[in-house]
Amino acid sequence: MRVGVLGARGKVGAEVCRAVEAAEDLELVAQVDTGDDSDDLGALTERGVQAVVDFTHPDVVMDNLRHCVEHGIHAVVGTTGFDDARLDTLRGWLDASPATGVLVAPNFSVGAILMMRFAAEAAPYFESVEVVELHHPDKADAPSGTATRTARLIAAARAEAGSGPVPDATSTSLDGARGADVDGIRVHGLRVRGLVAHQEVILGGPGETLTIRHDSLDRVSFTPGVLLGLRQVAAHPGLTVGLESYLGLS
Amino acid sequence: MRVGVLGARGKVGAEVCRAVEAAEDLELVAQVDTGDDSDDLGALTERGVQAVVDFTHPDVVMDNLRHCVEHGIHAVVGTTGFDDARLDTLRGWLDASPATGVLVAPNFSVGAILMMRFAAEAAPYFESVEVVELHHPDKADAPSGTATRTARLIAAARAEAGSGPVPDATSTSLDGARGADVDGIRVHGLRVRGLVAHQEVILGGPGETLTIRHDSLDRVSFTPGVLLGLRQVAAHPGLTVGLESYLGLS
Amino acid sequence: MRVGVLGARGKVGAEVCRAVEAAEDLELVAQVDTGDDSDDLGALTERGVQAVVDFTHPDVVMDNLRHCVEHGIHAVVGTTGFDDARLDTLRGWLDASPATGVLVAPNFSVGAILMMRFAAEAAPYFESVEVVELHHPDKADAPSGTATRTARLIAAARAEAGSGPVPDATSTSLDGARGADVDGIRVHGLRVRGLVAHQEVILGGPGETLTIRHDSLDRVSFTPGVLLGLRQVAAHPGLTVGLESYLGLS
Amino acid sequence: MRVGVLGARGKVGAEVCRAVEAAEDLELVAQVDTGDDSDDLGALTERGVQAVVDFTHPDVVMDNLRHCVEHGIHAVVGTTGFDDARLDTLRGWLDASPATGVLVAPNFSVGAILMMRFAAEAAPYFESVEVVELHHPDKADAPSGTATRTARLIAAARAEAGSGPVPDATSTSLDGARGADVDGIRVHGLRVRGLVAHQEVILGGPGETLTIRHDSLDRVSFTPGVLLGLRQVAAHPGLTVGLESYLGLS
């Protein structure tokens, strides 16, 4: 498969380029970015690109995707900033090019996706569940976006299964000791030098606990998910949101 | 639901009795065991038992189950010693009583079942996977039966998905340093005073790891699984092996 | 050594009795408590008791200790409620019986004591440190007393070494996400069914973390500390507060 | 303090240069290595270097150190290959320059040093102890050198304290399931993609465990130890082996 990378000069894009070049079944034929030595969008068709990876910027990603869809080029997109309006626009373009596939995913880490999935799947079977996320101390927000999303998925799964609230007899506490409350699920954020990005979901019932932990130690952790996306995007025409369905998780 | 417990004087059976009595939707009406103050099998029909739990002994469990199936009493069975021949015999009895359900499960811990399930489901998405089990030092066998079973499930899932062997560049090692090899998956057994029964599956790909850990801290950890079995056995006529299908895991 | 147990009918006292009976170098010769079949304090001298263990009640412990010190009986005390006034009173009694040793300790778990000790010792060598405690959900207070004490010891060790504040760039957060602040150290409390009593201290510097974790899985965890106290109390005349000095930790 | 770095073009040396430059109290004035744009040893005295860091090669380190000691320049040495003969030679040179300090250390990670230290200190207080090391799968040896050294330190501490053998009732096991035996202590080595270098020591007694874990996530983890060495080497004239004594650990 002939691949183009949009945003090829960025930190993430550069890792994607390395990973595509290292994969035997993929060929990197275009590297588009701003700057003198970069290709432009025209190069995609000139060089017969079949699928692109886009890690660019919310300001340019829609133009990139319109161009790709119009030319029947599949796209795997990690750029942020997609709201319902943008997704609807994308669906409209894809209606006119029904054989083309676009995958928009907020997260390409297979480990993070499985952690969230397993946590939500297990949550109705246990009385208790809490989320702990651990990051380097330069991070600006707490809890992390992934932890908040995990807690919401857990809360939704429990609501659907008719689970009651998690038990908690705390009657006296210091402010903050029991963490933040996200839809009834407690979330704790640690900030420790030396850490990268880590998350743990602890579920418990009488006499046992189940812990699901994801450790992200290096930026390259998203590359297997991007390659998986490239290999499967042609088989998923239309718009797909989230890598989950490519993982065989309904 | 009117419940009888077979093996009610055993350690496990006694916990089951306590759990049934504590459940609002279940009524404990018969406690069968050997000994003066125990009920006998006849009590099951006299008292209108709808479902039994059997934690007895391989020597008596088949007689117990024949009696139950003949009388249309559902059964949730944790007694060991079931081979294919016994399961076939059970199926034969159940053919003659098609509305009756029997669940035979080697493990009623929801946490242990989900750990094995998630490990096998995730294994094809990562290059590496190893299993560590940790128990008290009075345990006679290493690795534990659960760890061996987990490794086999992982190996089978990888084989089915066409995953290659796990990477390992070890060229010089002390005997045993890399653990035991179970179907190509490394399994490590720790024996430490103070521990009860714990297991961790560590999966890893470029830049990230996913860890699934089960801690069993108290014998009561199987009771939620037994109660789940009692509540669903009537809805699953015929023979079911393993609690997995009651958990909505195909 | 001939041992008496005061509070022998309590949950903790009963475990102490079992542990003393199982120890080859200790002989349990008196079990004092309220109730018909218990010994009284007079039995201690009648039976030649050399050292007692006291797990009774703040209301009676001072009378017990006055009696023991007057008769030259060493004492290992786990009963709570000791303030400076009580410790001064004890010292006064011991001045009059200079060969007698009394150990008053709030915690006999060797694991918990070492965890706190190591955490405080390591804290000045790392930029970051946070405390996580995990307990069953029936616990009334958060954070736990041990976690609060650990954070204070860490803060004191850092202040003495001239360490600066821990780094934290958090600018937007949900209430509670970053835990409670105890003397500048963040403390997080989890409440999960199935857990008993657990604590983790995570320290971090550039590129590395050091984690010290204590898991208390069973009430018997204090018995090795009590036996250690009994074996060493005669060699430590006068008042000793805390098991630390018996552990060779200054 | 005016600092020179020997081996400044190597991976480790380059990190040391960055760390020295970032430290307010240290000034990087010479970068010695082979190659056109490097300084030579003569630059050390010309530029008034007070202390060097040496991460070079066993073939050149002794020449480097003779030069430094002769000129009264302190040295912090991470180069490998020091045996008793080399250390004796070094002591001889230092006798002739009694105000000069040389620190030779096999490990500059404060976290790793404290892990080993705490493990050995705690080991006599627990019945059981095992070591688990976890590394990326490209590592050639198992167990790791650090794990072997940790096990030996633990075994020595237990022997000195008169501790008995660790309990283990294993009677049937798969080859390797119980790990490698290093002086009677079990050591387990995991190899998982995504990991860097990690080690865990698990100690246990009745009802409790104490776990000491070190995670090394990035090569920079040794830099705080090197800076600590630079800041203290002048206050430790003569030869010091191991960073431990600089850490106030006897």
C-alpha cells in the first residue's frame, strides 16, 4: 500500500513516517507539511497514494480530508478538533465517494483503548470501581482527558446494567482525599517527576479486586494503532469514529 | 427463589449458605451434608427447592445431580472432577428433563474469569505477553492451575490470530530466570508469606504495556459468581460449562 | 520467657495468645480479661509472668501498667490513648523500677513501620512524592491515619534536608482530582470493596520512580511485631515509644 | 564549580553535559572525547577544571584518572571495569594527593541504590522475599546484573541476622516456574516489549507484604546521582566506591 503522511515534520508525524518505512507491507511515497522540502497535496495523486495519515492541525485538516475524499484516497486521522458538525460534513463528502474510508480516532494507543473497553465491560460485575491516573508534573489539567472519559464510560455501563452507586462510608475527610467525582466514579490524579502517562482502574467485589493498568512510556505507543488503521481503512468504507471497531470490539 | 446447598458444612458451602441467606431475592430452605443435623436429598423436594448449589465431592456429586435433574431442580456446581464422560452423562439426563439447567464451573470468581478473558482477547494486539502468579508459600504446585490455563488461552488466541512468537533475545541466563514455558508463553510463580492468590498478565508493544491483575484476598470471592449462577440458571436450560456465558462473554 | 496477655478475649488479644503459644521461646501462662473464666492481674505475679502484652482499653491500661511496673514485669503495649501526660506518668513509675522495660507502640506492623521509614529516608533524594492509600469502603475517615502520618514524616524529612516544594503545573482541575494536601504532600484515598488496608508511596526524579508499597491482608500482620517486642523489651529498660528503635532504626 | 566531562560525545556523556549545563551551581568548561572538535586532557588544567565526570572506556579510564589525580582534579567515575587491582592502583595515586577525591560507582541511579539498600535492610524482618526484574526483550542476560546483586545483598543481610531459609512448599512444578536461585533467593526475569528497566522486591510475613519497586523509564535517571557526586566529591578525599556513602547510607 502506497502511503502519504500529512504533518510529516511534526513530532508525531515523524514517528509515523519511521513506522511506515519500517513496515514491509507499506511504502511511504509522500511527506506533506509546511516548509521548503515538503510535498504538497498535489503530490498525493501524482505519486499514487492510496491512503494518508493526518496528524496536522484543526485549521487545515478539513481541507486535507476534502481533497483526499474527492480523490478516493483513504485517510487515518489523529488530528483533534472534530465535533458533530465536522463529522457530518465528512459524512456528506463520503456519500459522494462511497468506496473511500476515513477513520477519525482520538486515541491510537491499543493499550489505552483496551483499558477503557475492559474497564467498562467489567464495571457492572463489581460493587466498587475507581480510576487513578499518573503523569509527569508538567501536565496542566487534572484529571487527564483519558481518565475522565474512562470514568464516563464506566458510569454509563453501570447505569445501563442497573448497577447501584459505589459504596463509600466516608464520613470525615480532608478536602480532596477521595478524589474528583466524575458521574459518580472517583478519579485520582498523581503528578510525579519521572512518570510519563499511566492509568489504573481498580474494580472490587467481596474478597477480590481486578486491576487494569495502562502504562504509556514512549510516544511511539500510538504507531501500532496507526499501522492497524492503514491496513484496515480500505475495508471500512465511509466514516468510522474510534479505533475500537477495527479491533473487533463492537 | 428457594435454594438448597449441598455440602453445606464445608468451608465453601458454609460461605455459600451465608451469602444466600444475605441475598434478598434468595431463600435458603435446605442444607444437605453428612452428619446428624443435616438434611438429606429428600428434603429438596419436600421443601420445594428450585435450585441447588453443589460444593461436595467427586464421589457423590453425580448422584446428587441425577436426583436433582430427575426432579427438575436446577443446579450450580463447583465440585471438581468433571471429565468429558461425566459431562456426557449429565447431558443425557438433561435431555430427559429439558427445562432444567445445570451450570458446571471450575471457577466462580468473576475477577479471575474476566482476567483470563481480557488477557486472551488482548493478546493478539501486543508483541509480548507474560504471566506472573503470586501465592502463599504453602502451595504445592507451581505454576498455579489458573496461570497455566491463562497461558494456554493466550497461546490459543495468538495462534488463531496468526501472531508470531513473543520476542526474547536472552542468550545467557541462570536456570529458571525466564520462568516456565507453557505453550510458548512464559509463566513465573512467586511464593511469599502474607499473600493469598494473585495473578498478573503483562502485555506489551512499542512504548506501552497493558497489565491485567487479579487479587483474591478472601475465600468469599467466589460468592458473587455463585449467586449470579443461581439467578440465571433457570434461564439457561441444559448443560452450561463455565460461568463465562452467564457473564455475557461469548 | 513467661508471658501474660491483658485483653486476651479481644480480637487482637486472641491473635496474640495464638502467636505466643506457637512461639517456641515464649510460654503463655496468664490470660487476663473481664469475664468469668479470665485471670486477674494477681495471676501475673502468682504465675511468674516476666512480660505482658496489653491490648485493652484506654480506661484500664494505666492501672494495668502501674501494677506491672511495680512488680517488675515488662510490658508491650498496643492500647491506644497515650498522650504526653500519660507517657510522663509512665516514665515516673519506671524511674522507681529502673530495670523494667515498657514499649508503647501505635503500630506493630513491621511492614507499615518500614514503609514509613523508607519513605521519609528517600523523600529528600527525589523531586516528587505522593501517597496513595487504599481501603475497604466501610472505612469512615479519609485519608487514613497512617497515610496522614506518612505524609507528615515525608514533609518533615524534606524540610530538614532543605528540599523545595514538589513540582505541580496543574492549572485546571476538577475539585479533589489532585488529592488532599498534608503539609504540602498530596494524599489520595481509594475505597474499594475487596481491599483490606494498603498504602503506596511513589517518589520520582528525572527518568525514574521508586515505589514503596505496604499491603496488609490480615489482622495477624501485627503479631511478628508483638513477638519482636516481647523478645527485646527486657533489653530496653525504661520507656520506649514506637517499635522503630527495636528494629535497629535510629 | 568548574566541571569537565570525559567521554562527552557518548550517549551517557552527552546527557551529563546537558545536566551540568542546566545546573546553576555547576559550570561546564571542558568536553573531552576523541574526535576533531573535542578537547584533550590538557584542557582540564588550562581551563581550571575542579572536578571531572568520566564515562569513557576501561581502556582509557586509568590514564584519565592518573592525570586528574596528579593535577588535584576530583573525579566522579561511571566507567566500568574496575577490579581490586585497579582500585588499589587508584588508592596509591590518591595517597600522593591526599586532598583529591575520586568516586567510582557502578550505578548512579539513586532509585536503584535505595531499592537495593531498603531491600537488604528489610529482608531480615520478613519470612519471605523474592525479586522480579522486568526489561525490554532485546536484553541478552537474565536475570539482570542489578537483580543478581540485589539477591546477593538480601541473602547476605539474612545470613548476618541469622534468618532461616525462605519457606517454599512447592513439590511439583514446571521447569523454571519458581525462577532462578541466587544464594537461596528466587529471582524472576520478564522480557516484555515496551518496558525499559524495572525491578520489584516483594517481602512478606504473616498477613502483610512490603514491596519496593524501581522503575527506570529514561536514560537520564542517572544524572541526579552524577550531580550529587560532583557536589560532594571534594568533601570526600581519597577513594570512595559506590554512591551509597554520599547518600548518608552507612
